[in-house]
Amino acid sequence: MISLVRHITGLLSAAYPEDEARALVWWILEETTGLTRTQLLTGCKFTTFSPHMQAIVDRLLKKEPIQYIFGHTLWCGLDLRLTPATLIPRPETAELIDRINDQMVNDQMIKCLDIGTGSGCIALALKQQHPDWQVTGLDISAEALKVARENAARNGLEVRWLQADILTDEIERYDLIVSNPPYIAEQERPSMDRNVLDYEPHSALFVPDDDPLRFYRRIAELRRATWLFFEINPRYADEMQQMMQALGYTDIELYHDSYGTTRILSGRIATEG
């Protein structure tokens, strides 16, 4: 087994750092054998490098995300199906969930909306951790909502799903709105990794250079929730804070993620309507 791990790690080292390559190897082995890492290390005599494994390695060398290759990922205790119509949930987004949990620790019956839900990861994580909450996931993409519904069934969770364009459509009132909307400016494309730029849905990634806060501004201007929580582009953290203040929000907080990057913003307002 160890020789097989070394062999595949060597193949992947042409495109990935050694630590990342080794992590990918164990993912490949667990998926293709149906065994856990512990089982593979203790008594398993599986040592065959199959053509199927070679095909997976070839796709990884083209920087295709392994989550798309296998069609799912584990995130925040959820087993989420993923397709090229949905973004891959990141660790930073899990930290957004943690911040919401910290703020809403004493709130029992929360009516919550996740805007730009994609795979449904945020809505489903909140529902899993707060079964009493009324959680809704909204997205403009019918394909993404299909995946979100499958993920709700896959994880045994009940969430309401809505198809709408937040830039033009009206929404009802909620206690909490959370959103990880498109926030990467077009000018940032050249600095992006291939595994994101070549495979993940651009409609869920990019905003115009001349209006990078378009989704945040629209959501904040609607004033349809007491609390807003956003995952943000650190380039625009100051502009985000100023915008929220100008719109009358208070208790505005900026948070760093585990990488030390300003990644989350929260604020509150007296709702209208």
C-alpha cells in the first residue's frame, strides 16, 4: 500500500505540492476502494494501480478539482453532491457558519435566507445545526437548485428552495440573511488558479470591475432582515463597511478567516416592511 501511495504521489507531484498530492492520493484510494484510510493502512493488501486510477490522475494533472471528479465532497458534516453548476464549498465558508452560530447562539426560531445558495451548502449546514430554524435557499440557477434539492434529500434535511434573481426580484422578510455571492472582480482573473478558473461556474464567481459590490448593495438596500452575514472579497472590506454604515446598519463587524484574511462581515438593522 505504501509503495502505491508513493507511486501516485510521485505522479501528482508534477502539478501539486507534496502535502496536497498526498492528500489527493488518500482521497483517490478511499473513493476507489470503498475503504477508509485506517482500513487501507491496517491489513489491506490492495496494491494495484488500475487504469481507473490513472484516468483520475490524468484529470487531476489537468487541474480538474477532485470534488468534481468524484461528484461530491464532505463539508461541515454534510455529504454534498457537486456538479460544474455549483461552486465547491471552501473552509472559509464553514467559518461563516461558525460566526453565525456565535451570534445567534440564543435564538431558537430563526427565519433564515441563504442568497446564492448553489449546492445548498450554507442553508443545509444551518438547518443541520439548527433544526428549529426555518431555512430557505435562493438561487438564480435552476441547475444549482436541482443539486441543492438533491443534497437536502441526501442529508435528510428540510429546506425551502426558491429560484429568483436577487438583483431584480423582491423577497419577503427574514430574521437573518446570509450570502456568499459572486465577488471576484474581472480584473482578478489572471491571478486565479486553473482549478477554479477552468472548472467552476463563472456566474457564481465574477462581478464587473466597475461594480464589485453589486450583490451586497442590493441585499443591504432591501432591508429585509435584522441581521446580514456576508462572505466578502478582502479587497473591498473597507468599501463594504462604509456602504453598510451609509445604509444605516449598526454593529458592523469584520472577521478574519483562519488564513488571516478579512473574509466575513456582519451587521444589523431595524427591518422595514
